[in-house]
Amino acid sequence: MTILVTGGAGYIGSHTCLELLQAGHQVLVFDNFSNGHPEALKRIEQLAGRRLTLVRGDIRDQDAVEAALRQHGCTAVVHFAGLKAVGESVEQPLRYYDNNVVGTQRLLAAMHNCGVNTIVFSSSATVYGDPQRLPLAEDHPLSATNPYGRSKLFIEDMLRDLYRANPDWRIAILRYFNPVGAHASGRIGENPLGTPNNLMPFVAQVAIGRRDFLNVWGGDYATADGTGVRDYIHVVDLALGHLKALQRLDVPQCTEINLGTGNGYSVLEVVKAFEVASGRAVPYRVSPRRAGDVAACYADPSYAERFLGWKAQRGLADMCRDHWNWQEQNPEGYV
Ligand code: NAD
Ligand code: UFG
């Protein structure tokens, strides 16, 4: 199969492209490099010992997507391209709706025109809004608390509508929990531009000495140690979930699937695990809560196991070890 991977030069996309190549697929990366790095693609090819094809383009350019699909005979799409910073989406909502929602509409229209009707979409646990019950199963009510989350919800609805109108489509909506870690080689990983918003890249930059201390956003949540609890998932486990989803798209469907571990860890548990993995101290200060954060969020991953035959294999210690290995080998990210 030749698979068009939108956003394949980004964090999750790069790890998934590597697994796709290693599984024997042909990979066409379609990326505008707004947040991805060409160096990631070179390193994927080195690790896989195989070439991939790159088209530099924007998913909002429908003609360019159609040309890529046709020229390379793509049979499926894995769709990562999107903007993902929650705070930025509050400040620049139109940019998020344009890039994520309009971009996905054009991508789907291009697929429709080319007769490609198989897609795996990167959604997020953010579509569950403020959890009403834990763990979060796929039938939990959906809502959005910010424009980023709303863009994911719109896209999910667009995909469900598309399937209702065209029941021959094959659609997997993957709801990721908190992806962290890096490939075990340390050659590819997350390359945050500017100050990281997410916990693990920030912790890694403190450990390596690029930042003095971590701000722990809130120490007064109703959790065991008062800090926020999340379901961290190793990015390689997440990437492997995409391969399983593609395999399962051998018949028409539109299916929502959680990709998480089912285990929640607090901010302080992550800090401790990272100190052990890195052998470095991670000083922190407990600060006021961050607006929009919830106390706890973790998955019921049992449907993924039943439906995909997929289960995360890597634990928190593996996530921290591999994240640290990437950070140590690439202190400034891709250069
Ligand atoms: P990333 O920013 O590292 O990767 C996104 C890639 O898409 C980048 O390479 C970027 O250049 C590209 N891109 C963005 N807009 C584009 C456009 N209009 N046309 C072409 N390319 C474009 O992000 P990531 O962490 O790898 O996330 C991938 C997907 O997974 C996103 O859709 C994100 O919303 C979703 N997701 C991420 C997380 C997370 O915590 N990382 C959690 C849940 C869901
Ligand atoms: N945290 C800190 N200090 C930091 C960064 C984070 O204490 O510097 C805490 C947060 O308060 C939270 C936990 O670490 O308790 C995890 O925060 P992240 O920012 O890493 O992740 P979130 O759970 O807030 O966000 C993630 C994705 C979003 C998605 C959201 C909901 O990054 O894209 O999950 O699914 F919208």
C-alpha cells in the first residue's frame, strides 16, 4: 500500500512513518513544515533503511493533495497535519479553524475526487471535555473547552457525516491521550519550537539545564498528591496503534478508538520517574492552576484491545528513558 501521511514530519507522524516503512508500506509524506522538520524524514529513512517520498504542501491546497494522491497511487491516508497548542487556539481561533477544519475538509474532498476512501484521523481525548466519569470510554459525552478541541470535534463530526452519506468509506478516529517519549534510537523525537507547553518536553529541558525549574500547574487538585493526573502513552506504542487501525480498515466503517494505557500518573510521579531515568535533578515550584486544565484524565483502553488487538507495551520508565535519550542526543532538537 502507498499511504499518504499528512503531517508526517511532525512528532507523532514521524514515528508512525518509521513503523509504516518497517512494516513494508510505501510512504508519501505531505507536510508544509509549519512545525515539522525535514531532518526527521532523513533520519526515518536511515533508521528504516528505505526511502520515503516527500511532497512539501499544505492540506488546504486541494489541487496539490489531489495531484499527490493520483501521481503516487495512494490507497489510504493517515492524517496528522494540524495545529495543536491549546492556548494559541484561544488567542487565534480563526487560524485553528482554517488550518485544522478547512484543511481537513479540503483533504477529504481531494480523497473523494480521487476515489481514496480510507483514512485514519488523529483526534484527541480533548473531545471528552471535562470528564464526567473516569476512565474515559468512547461513549463518554463529547464537548469542547477551547477552539483546538472544537476543531477536533468538528472534524470528528465531519467524518461521521461523511460516512453516513457514503457508507463505503473506511474511517478510524483515534483519540490520543498524552503522547510522550521518543524512538528508542534517540534519532527522532519531539522538537518543540519555543517554550514547550507540554509536561514531558519541559521536564526534559529542565533536566538538561536549558531551564531552571518546572512550574507545576496546581497542587490542590482532588488527586492523591494534589497535582494533575494524565494517561501518558509512549509515542511508539501510539504509532503501532495506527498500523493496527489501518489493518482493521479492510471493511467500511467509522470507528472511534481510544489510544491510551489506562494508567494515570500525577505531575510529581512523572518528575520522579524522569529524575530516575536521567540521573538529573528536576527542580520544581508549585504554581497556581493553569486555566482550562482538568484534575484527572485517563483512558479506558479496552475497546482498542478488543477491536484492534492493540495494547500499549511501554510504561512510564520506558517513556522517560527514551525521552531523555532523545533529549541528551539532541539538546537543541533537530538542527
Ligand atoms: P506536530 O506539530 O509535531 O506535527 C504536525 C505536523 O503537521 C507538522 O509536521 C506540521 O508541519 C504539519 N502541518 C500542520 N499544518 C499543516 C497543513 N496545513 N498542511 C500540511 N502540513 C501541516 O504535532 P503532533 O504532536 O505530531 O500531532 C499530530 C496530530 O496529533 C495533530 O493533529 C494533533 O492535534 C494530534 N494530537 C496530538 C497530541 C499531542 O499531545 N502531541 C495529542 C492528541 C492529538
Ligand atoms: N503541567 C505542569 N507544568 C507544565 C506543563 C504541564 O504542571 O509546564 C501539567 C498540567 O497542568 C497537566 C499535566 O502536566 O496536569 C499534563 O499537561 P500537558 O500540557 O502535557 O498535557 P494536557 O493533558 O494538558 O494536554 C494534552 C494535549 C492537548 C489535549 C489535552 C486534552 O497536549 O493537545 O491533552 O486531551 F488537548
